[in-house]
Amino acid sequence: MSKYEAVIGLEVHVELKTNTKLYCGCSTAFGKEPNTQVCPVCLGLPGSTGVLNRKAVELATKAGLALNCEIETYTWFDRKNYYYPDLPKGYQISQVFRPIAHNGYLDIEVDGRNKRIHIRRAHLEEDPGKLTHSGSSITTSHSSCVDYNRSGIPLIEIVSEPEISSGAEAKAYLEKLKAILEYAGVSDVKMEQGSLRCDANVSVRPLGTSTLGTKTEIKNMNSFRAVERAIEYEIERQIEVLEDGGEIIQETRGWDENKGITVAMRNKENPDYRCFMDQEIAHIELTPEWIEGVRATLPELPDARRKRLIEEHGLPAYDAEIITSSLDLAEFFDAVYAEFPDAKTISNWIMGELLRLLNARNMELFEAKVTPKYFAKLLELIKKGTISNKIGKEVFEQMFETGQDPERIVKDKGLVQISDEGQLASILTEVIAKNPKSVADFQSGKEQALGFLVGQVMKATKGQANPGLVNSMLRKMLSQNNSG
């Protein structure tokens, strides 16, 4: 790799959060029976015409503004002509010549280095249908079925400049893009449902040169991790071909997740889409006042929220980055903070216990039953000393599963922390008597022996003893014994 550098551009298709399609009233709801959300307009039947979805234009404008783009005040739709079974009209309605948004950017951070990735364009278009293959991929299938429910759903295609240099940078770009669009409310960006899809254009060139190498386009990547892996594999493959004296062919390649390789799908040398303006569709004219009205609806975006958490709440940059990576997580944090204003404690529990359980169960935050109010209540119980941190983790697991009030869980299970010195004294006396070696070790200056004794007390009380009180009482008792 030291002799070469990778040049990567991403094309991201994002489904806009509208109730109906771009030019008809068919529903955009996900997961319905195949071909049940179609009509003559989205099926492209002769003589059918539609009306442009105003909400789609508003959301596309909002997305462009969130991505620091310039918004076109006058634009139109074009016909992108090509044949594929999922395209009922034989052409796709898109914005080839004048996109609604262009010349934007977003900033990423990889390995402690900041980088600005410019966005060439973001344009409106309609989604084609969906092919379902008989095999695990198109290259291993003998037949395919077509579902046109998705045909005509409004999309924006966001095209980056070829400024990405690695799979890790591509992943960081996609994560940042997803967060921005989610915060802006323009899409649900659910990759598993196809509302965010990414194609990667990858090429390599000798280090220090400026001429772009021949690119390949990678498709069929269903996660950000898959995008990263596919790009890294393709970089290595292209370098190996060049080192062996071969030439890179401009083609579309599919990502095989199971084998971890890209596979040739079809040649893409000089594709001619015969694009031209669609004369049957009205042009779009946006006034500066309307654009500013849309801008005024933009909420606090990830970078601004991250800055607020650092400057106003004193969170470390790493914590703030994790918390703001998801709108649901950021809003959960703010809701807990309103009840329990200790940002670092909240952050520690979110990144530790909450994310651990979500990842272990492969769940999204909205699927968990724990509420911000009860989350804050649990932290308050720990702060007051009603329960220990260890017991708190046990209580939290039950809250996560059931959504119960932590006070009720503590009461029903008898988990209140023992902070009565009289009650603890007899337990400590017994532990000291049973562990003379550890007592002697501590009294001879081995500090770690005290930790062992504290652990024995916690074990004897099933974690309910107040560890801070146990520590101080043991020190006092052992010091008295030693002086005697």
C-alpha cells in the first residue's frame, strides 16, 4: 500500500420520510405484501401522470442545508434512461443536470485526525423497485422476483467528492451522514430496511500522482462495517492486479459478505443513460424566503450538540461523540440530565451498562423498556447510598427488561445498602477472625490485603454493604488491633 493511495467516492441513496411516493398517493410504509402499494403512476402505465410531493422537496432542501450545501432556487427533473427489471417505465425520474443541492461538506475524525469531505451534489429522484433473488446473491441465483412497492418512493442521492482514502474514513463519513440526516428528521436512515443504501467508487493510483485510476463500483453492502471491509478488500485487489501487470476494468462489483470478497457483476465502460429533461413534469422554483423558512426548522445538529455537551456539561470529547452518535441516545441523555444533573455519571452508565445490554441483545434503544425517569431515579439511589454501585447494575438489568421503578425492585428484593455501623461491626469482626493472614499482611503494610477483606465483607452481605463505610471501619478496627 505504501506505493499506492486509494481514491474513494460514495453515492448514498436516502429514503425521505414521507407518507406517500414522489408522484402518487401510494403509501411508503415498509414491510407490506409485495406489489400491494402500487398504482398506474408508480408502475409507469401509459397515460398516467402524477403530482410532485411537496414534502419531498422540503425534506430534500432540509437535508441539503444540514449538509452545508447551496440550494438551487430553480431546478427540474430529468429522465435517466436504462433498462433493468426493477424500473417499470424504462427510465428513472432524477435530477441529472441541476440538483436541488450542491457544494456541501461534512467533517469526520479518524484516528484523531480531522478531515473535511466535500459533497458534490444531493439530488431528488424516485426509487426503483426491489429484486428478490432465489439464491444468496444475484451472482448465485437462477431467478429473481420484482416487488414494485418501493417504486416511486422519494430519495435523495448524496454524492461525495472522491476525497475518501480508506474504508475507515468511508465508515466514519457514513456514520456522520446518518447522524446528520437522522437529527434533521429527513429520513429514518434504517439501513436494514433499505432507507439508506451506499455504493462505493474505488480506485487506486501511484502515491504522489494526481491522475485518477480506473474505478470500480461496489454494491450490495448492507452495513457500515460491510462498506469498510468491501473497500479495504477492493483496494488490495486492485493493487495486486496492478502489481501483476494487469489493468483495472471499469465495472460494477458485488460484495459477498460470507466470502469477504467483491465479485464482478457487469461491465460499466462508458455507460450512456441518454439523459434529457422530462417535459411532462413541472419545474421547481424555490424562493429565498421559503429556503430560509426551511432552514429555521433545522434542529440542533450532531456537531452543535457535541460541542454543547463538552462546553456546558463538561463531558470528555470521547463521551460526547458516543452520546451524540444517535439522536435517540442524545435525547435519552438530555432527558436523564433534566432529572439528575450529573453529566459524567449519566455518560458512564449509558456507555457502560445501557450500551452493553443493547449490544448484547442486538437491540435499538427504543426497544428497551427502561425510561429516562427511572434511569435517573436509579442513579439517585446510588448517589444517596441507598444501594451500592454493584447492586445498581443488577437493578438496572431488571429495569432494562421490565421497565420497573428501581425503588420497587430494591424494595421487593430487599437490596437496600447496609450503612448501619452496628449491623456491619459484627460482620467485619467475623471476617477479621476468619482471615488472620490478610489481617497480618495489611498490618505489615500490604495495602492490597484490605481490598481482599472488603471483598469478603461484600460477599458475606451479598453486595449490600456500603463499601466506603466498610473500608473506613476495617481500617479503624485493624489499626486498633495492631496498636493493641
